[in-house]
Amino acid sequence: MEVTCLLLLALIPLHCRGQGVYAPAQAQIVHAGQACVVKEDNISERVYTIREGDTLVLQCLVTGHPRPQVRWTKTAGSASDKFQETSVFNETLRIERIARTQGGRYYCKAENGVGVPAIKSIRVDVQYLDEPVLTVHQTVSDVRGNFYQEKTVFLRCTVNSNPPARFIWKRGSDTLSHSQDNGVDIYEPLYTQGETKVLKLKNLRPQDYASYTCQVSVRNVCGIPDKAITFRLTNTTAPPALKLSVNETLVVNPGENVTVQCLLTGGDPLPQLQWSHGPGPLPLGALAQGGTLSIPSVQVRDSGYYNCTATNNVGNPAKKTVNLLVRSMKNATFQITPDVIKESENIQLGQDLKLSCHVDAIPQEKVTYQWFKNGKPARMSKRLLVTRNDPELPAITSSLELIDLHFSDYGTYLCVASFPGAPVPDLSVEVNISSETVPPTISVPKGRAVVTVREGSPAELQCEVRGKPRPPVLWSRVDKEAALLPSGLPLEETPDGKLRLEHVSRDMSGTYRCQTARYNGFNVRPREAQVQLNVQFPPEVEPSSQDVRQALGRPVLLRCSLLRGSPQRIASAVWRFKGQLLPPPPAVPVAAEAPDHSELRLDAVTRDSSGSYECSISNDVGSATCLFQVSAKAYSPEFYFDTPNPTRSHKLSKNYSYVLQWTQREPDAVDPLLNYRLSVRQLNQHNAMVKAIPVRRVEKGQLLEYILTDLRVPHSYEVRLTPYTTFGAGDMASRIIHYTEHNTCHFEDEKICGYTQDLTDNFDWTRQNALTQNPKRSPNTGPPTDISGTPEGYYMFIETSRPRELGDRARLVSPLYNASAKFYCVSFFYHMYGKHIGSLNLLVRSRNKGAMDTHAWSLSGNKGNVWQQAHVPINPSGPFQIIFEGVRGSGYLGDIAIDDVTLKKGECPRKQMDPNKVVVMPGSGAPRQPHPQLWGPMIIFLLVLQR
């Protein structure tokens, strides 16, 4: 008896699958959109070819449980391609009007937390063909001394394309070849951008003066048509030549109207003229008409180089450039240089002294300087010299040198810069030289060496500078390499020595340097000081939010940690439960190191202690909060998506059932599950069917099933599933159930379940029923009704009457299926009645590595006026489609029909069903009990044991 019980237990099937249902993500890329071809190149790489401007659609078919998340990324494209900088989180990637820069390798990454992520890639090759450009060049060289000259002409045709273009040269309507005659060479030059072919005409002959056409082709890939360009070569063909109406450098005053003419002096065909400005576009208001450029009321900002370019595709473009200079002066500066020879930094009697004056001007070399002392022109002498262009100073700088400084040399010196005879205001700068003129010193005011402010507040960094004259102060950062000031500049000048910062941020913290500027002061070693800026900011904590699940009665430890902050210490930590203050946790001993976290321990999770806990950590500047949601409620279910369309339907009842499958997320984290609350609501309606589904102990990875019945065709439903424990309701999961006939297709809908007519066959399948069929159709062929026997039921058939001929084929192609199993079974009903019946073939189109069709089943000849059923096993290696191919026989009495096509995961049944019997798919109201066929062998085995 014990042996019997052990064997009985061994033969009882498991109610649900266990841990094995959790599966790592797997991915496969399939394509749609407007692809030209998907091929394998010589390294077995998948290449998706598409024409520029078409729509790219890539789909990442995934399997795995829980449902994987999909992310698309791209590499090997243009650096300016925006898609490269972002990711697309969607199973379908769609790019409208794809550009050539968007070609490259696209990656689909699928991950669900189980195992390693699945990564697949496909290379997208964007095809294009630009308009070709034809240019003509010529050389003239002496041969045999000076007896005669040989003129050689090169017609260069260049185009950008993908794939590489094929070139055809024509003279008139005649195609030229490389070896056509001694006067013609066709070759591809080296070191050229794009694709180029050159037609060389050697020692021009009269017949060489003709029209030449360069025709480029990519052999109609992606339907891209050929393109061509024509040039007529004559004995007057010549490159463009230009001359300007003004000098190449044009100096004008601000406010004047400027007109420049660019005159053509040669060129055949007539060249095209174009004006450009560097840098940037033409000034606002400028008008370019042909060769004339007009700029009204010119301003300083309009200065720059203006280019006139003439092109006629003969030789090199002719180019003339005008450098337009609009007179201006700004930034008058000076510097005092004590005696350089004695390396003195102070002004002393008996030593030399140099005063330097400079302005930024356009044109710089036209500036004149005048020096005045005490309001009168300075008189030159042996001790007072004026020099220009000191190599140690900026270009066009005027210097006044005082040799052997006397007391009488003290006074006020004025430097005046001007443009003689131009309506540009003079600029001047004044320097006072006396016994009180001393070099600068710089320091930080007492108590201002360290500035501490809160983030978002203004800050002022100050350095005091003394000396006469008082120079401006330059600010920079010293704590970070190549760091910029908040203004975005490496250096910032302040006349009063104060650097003002608005809305400081934490990244502005650090050391700042202040130093004296050389100009408008002494030309001595810079004086400098440093200021430390400390920016205080509120703390950052982790976790910002955490979901804590635990069974009733078990303890829980909540921990809130300080990541960063200024100051980097916890001033206080306050815990709240549902908004109410909790007693403070135990204090840290004084001798201990300052903690970087705060903890709260719950002795036991109960219904009363479940809820929201907050920990507010402060550092005297602000606070941050860790949020914990503590409960004993169950996690949400995880719906199982890898079942291929678990829909069962029957065309007579207009109802369908759905096999709902799921696993429970982390069932051991809380108390055992008691049941599920199922809610089913038809979309666009308020009423819902609610039912409790009892369960026994649920293990992690256990696959649960429930059959939803009496769902109305073709409506969709929202399904909500909520787990219950002794604590109560857990987290709810929802999904939308769509009616689909991809699993069993009755052809009742005009969309015929997503099936499409193959565009490469000879004719199409026809959808009809007994009410729509031709009353004058040929007798003794085709079915009277569909498999249900009702006049309203539809089926698909091929009409073999004229103009059909022997061997014509009609192909019906299914939607694309994701291969989530190793074996599938294709079941369908067929009707082959008539003396001229041809063949019915079932093909499988694999999309694993390009499209490849393989024969899976075939039947030929008259099979009688009866519907029969076929079961065809297939084992696709990747995403696949099934194809029904009807082949016309020797005459018109050869109509073939199909109906009720079913695709199931697993092997086909060994025993064929009655072909004339309609099978109703079962639907119960209880969790599914798989493998009932095991009970029969088990009972027989037990009877044998009883003997």
C-alpha cells in the first residue's frame, strides 16, 4: 500500500509551474516601415536598408518573465545626431523621414532583473543619391618646344551617394567608353571627397566641342532613380574672372553708406555671383544684387571680410575679397613702468620712467597719439622721448620716456588718441606723476578671508587695493583646474575690487584669487590675495523613498543616511509616523564619532504600525526627508505575457475566453496569500464582475492560471488582480485584454486577423460566405458554406476561373509571431473539391536572419466536397510568419478554400479530430488544472498494481 501511495504521488501532475517560469530577457529585432531590403553581409551581420526620407520602424520582440523593459540606443552615427544623446524606452522604435546621418547600429536592450540583459543589434543603412556636380578644368602645356600647343580638358563629375554610384558619360546621345578612341580617357582620381569620375579629352578636336552628360545611378536600389547633369563644351568655354570697383582694403566712417561692385571680366557659360561675409552672415539691411553689395549706415560691427565669388563650373571659382574697416576706438589704457634696468618698483628721482598709452582701434595702424603735460603739448628733448611699437607692449602703443627723472617732471600727463580728419571722437587717458605715486598693494579686509553663505543667496568677495594710481582688480579661481568664474569667464575685472555673485550654488564653493591688473596701473609684478567661499546647502539623504514589506509580527529596522551637505553633519533627526512626532531614537554617546545616519526600530509590524514613516534630517541650513512605506500587504502580481495570444473563441456564440496567467512577486516577503480578488470590466463601461480566486501556498515563480469566460467578441476588457493576505488587500495589478484572432482566425472580420496578400504572387485570396459568393459560379467546385455550416460564416478561397492560368499562385501571409517556444502546431480546415484542383501549400517564413521561406506541408488533387482538418508541426528558429499558398491546377474547376486557422504552442495532437466537427474551446470558472491526460495512464497503472 505504501508503494502504491508513493507511485500515486509521483504521477499526480503539479497544479502550476514553479521557479522555472522566471526567465531572463530574450530579444529579437524585426523590421517594418519602408525597408528596401534586409540582408546579410559578408560577416553575417543583419543590415536593414532604407531610403533617406522614408520611415524607419524597428520592433524589439521580447520574451522573459517578469516582462522585460526595452531600451533603444544607437552608435556609429553622426555626432550631431540627437538620437545618439538619448534613449527610447519602447519596444517599437519609429523614426519619421530618416536622414543619412541617422544610419548606424541600433541596439535593443531588454532586461527584467533575471539574469543578464539581452542585447540585440541591427545596422541601418540609409540609401541616397544627391544631384551630381559637373565641373570643367583645362591645362595648356608646351609640347615639342613652341611648335604647337596641346589643350587638355577634364570634365569632373562628383556625387554623394550610398551605395557607391555608377557613372555613365555621354557625348550627345552616344555613350563614351574608356578605350573608345585615343582622345578620351575615363578614370577615377585619388584623394577626392565623395565619388568622382573624370572624363579626359586630350588635345581637343573639333568633334570634342559638344554636349556632355554625366549620368549617375545606384542601380535603382530602394527605387532611387538615376540622375544626370549636362554641360556644353564650346571653343569659348572659360573660367570666371573678376575685378573690384574698390581697393581690397576699404576704410570708412561709421554711418556712411557703402557700395561695392564686383565686375565680371570673363567666363563662359555666364557665371553666377554671390556675396558672403566672414565671420557670420551679411549684416542686417545689406542688399546683394548680382555683383553689387550695398550696406546702408555701416556700423563698427559690420567690419570684416566680404567675399564675392563667381562660379560657372569651369575651372576654379573666381574670388575677390574686400576687407571693410569701419573706424572706431575704445578701451584707452595706460601703464607706468619704473626703471627696468635697476629693477625698481617705485618712482624715484634720478631714475628713468616710462608712461605707455594704448587704444583698441580699427584700423589700428592709423591711430595717432599726442602727449600733454599739465594741459600743454609735451615738448620733446633729450630727457623726454616719444616712442612707438615697443616690443614688450601691444602693437601701436605710444610711450613717453622720462630720462633721469627730475622734480620738475612731476605733473599730470594726458595721452590723446585720434583719427586725423575722421568724425570719430578722440579718446584720452590721464596719468598723474608725483611723489605720492606709489605701486599698489592688495589685501583681504579683516574677517573677509572666509565668506560663508547659503545656497541661493548673494555673495560678495572683497579685496582692498591701495596705491596711486589705484588699479582695477582681476578675479579668478585657483582651486579647480581650468575652472571658470560664475560669469563663464576665466578672468573678471572689477574696478572697486569686489566680486559680486548672485544666487550662489554649491559648485561655486572654493578658493578665489584677486590680483592687480597691469594696465591703468604700475607695470610691476602683480600683487595678489585669496578668498575662500563656503556655500552651505541642505542635506541629501537616502533612501528618498523606500517600500518596506514584512510579515505581521516581525521586526523592521528603518535607516536614513546623510549622503552630503554643508555642513556635513546631522544637527537633528526627527521621525514621524503618519505625520505625528515619534519619540527621538537613543542618543549617540558623546565620545562616539558624529553619526551620518538615523535609525528607527519597529519591534513588530502590525496593522496599527503599518503606514508612512518620515525621517527629517537637518544640518542647520535645511532638511531632507527619507520616506518609508511600511506594511504587511502583498506585492502586486506579475502578469505572464509570453503565452502567445491565449485567446479561445467560437464564431457561433460570439464569445471568447482568455487564459490569464501570472506569478506573485516576492510571496515570501509577507504573510501567505489566501486568495486573489479578480475584477473584470469591459472598456467604456462602469460595471465590473468581481470574484474571489482561492489559492493554496504560492511559491516564488509559481505560474497561476485562470480562464476568463463569456467575454464578448470583439470587446476589450480591463482586468484587475489584487492579492489578499491576513493583513488585507495587497498591491493591485491591471492589464487590458484585447480580443485577437491571431491564435484562431475565422476570417469573420474584414481585417482577416492581420493576414495580408503577398505582393509577389500572381493573384489574391478572396474572402466570402454563402451570401456573398457568385450565384453563377462553376458547379462541382468550392464549399457551399464555411466550416460552421451557416450562410453568414466567412472563409478564404482562390478563384481559378479566367484569367488564371496553370501554375498561378496566390499567397496569404499571416502577421509576424514572436517565437516564444521551440515547437508550434498550425491547425486549419481546408476544402479541395473539383476535378482541376491544384495544390495547397503551407510555408513558414523565418525572420531570424533575413526572410527565408520553407515548405512545411503540401496537398494536391480533389479531396471531395467536405471540410477536412490538418495539423502541421513547425519549429521556427526566430520570429516567423505562416503562408498559405494556393496553386491553380489545369482548369477552372479548381477552387481551394481554408477556414479556422489556429496557431498553438507545443506539439500537434497525435489523433486527428473529426474534420466535419466544430470544436468548442472549453472555459471554466476556476484555476486551470493542466495535463489532465495523465490521469488515464495513472489509473491503468494502479489497476496493474492491484493485481
